Amino acid sequence: MRHVIYLLVITNLVYFSWNLLLTVPETNGASLVGRLPPNVRRLEMIQGIAASKVSLNAGNPSSRRLDDPPVAASIRKPAVARGGTDITRVEALTASEPPGAAAPSLTCHVLGPFPDVSEMRRVEDRLHELGYNPRERTGDTRVDAGYWTYLPAMEREDALRITRMLKEKNDRDFLIMKGNAISLGAFDSRSKVDRRVKMLKKYGLEPVVEPLYKSRTGYWLDIDLRDNELTVLEKIQAEYPHAQPQHSVCGSIAASGAID
């Protein structure tokens, strides 16, 4: 009987101790992990390890996980455009040659007038040999035709008196014109007109001398050149004296026209 009483007392003590252990607060969660199933405990351990790595990296900015993408290395590489073009090279080229810095614009220059088509065609062929494409142009042009001497308009009686005097001197080279002006001859050279004037002054007259012009077909070549190509004009002028440049806008000298 006494042994049974001892056994009950021991049982009560064990039960009391067990209840006491269950009521103790768990501050670190270790006892709770111990009571979890094995699979759940392994999951909690893995999450704890990951959290510790994150906290360590946050405290050391220079550290980097091996599985992190190399962000810094990619930033240091030069930017490359689609197609493999280095953007830094493109930017440097744009700075040295901006979009507005285009090649020098073309300016049209006029050569001529040429005395005939054959002379113009020789110059045109030469320009083709040099790599240029001149354009033919024709039109009326005024050329020197000599000199004319005359007496200006006067009263009718004065004109008749002068012509009578010329007839008496056997000088028939005159003509009364509109306004009673008197033409005293046209000459193809300056020396001839000077001799005529000298003779008329002996008669007591003071004639006027003016150059004569006539209209004829002119031939020109229009050529487009850049500022760094103007030396070709000097080369053509040295080879062909009639190929003189004109200080005129292309197309302003005469109406353009094709030459057959």
C-alpha cells in the first residue's frame, strides 16, 4: 500500500512539472521550433539564413551576392546603339560636323559670249573632260560695229546751209535725218573715224562721235561650281580667251534655248 502512495506522489510531481514547463514564456522561439514538424523546421531555417544575408549586405554597400546581376559593370560600358554603333562616336561626329554644316552650295557661273557655236562646243567638251556638266544658252547680244560721226539736230535752214557747203567741197558722205541732224558717216575702226573728224573740223564743223552696235546671236555656257572649284574658270580662260566669265545671274543675260 505504501508503494502505491509513493507512485501516485511521483506521478503528480511529474504532471505538475510538465504543466509548469508549458506555461513558461518563449522569448526566442527555439522551443516552438522544436515542437514543429521536421519539414516546417527546415523551411524556417532557410528563410532565416536568407534574412541574415540581406541584413549583412545592407550593412556593407561594397558587398554583392554572386547571383546578383552585374549592374555596375554594364553601366560603365560605352552606350551602343542598335546595329552596333557606338553612341559616343556618333555624338562626337555630330559635334564636329553639325547638321547645318553642309557642303558649300553651288553657284551658277556664266561663260561667254562665244563668237560661234563651234567655239562654245570646244569649251563645253573641255568642261566635260574635267567632270562638269555645263548648259548651253543662246540669245541676242549687242556687239561693237564701229563708230558713227554726226551733227546733232538743228534748224532746217542750218542743215541746208551745211549740206550745200559739203557739196561745194565735193563731200557727198552725209545724210539729213529726223530733226535735221546730219549723219557724216559710219566707220569700222577708230583710225578711220578720227581722219573723218579731222577733215570736218577743217570745214569749221564740230561733229560728234559715238560707237555703233549691232545685234547678233550670242552663245553662253552656264556652269554650277562650288567655292573650292573656281580654279576651273581660270584654267578654261587660259585655254580659251573667249570663255570670259560674266558678272550676271544665270539666265539673266538671254532667254535660255537649246542649240540644235
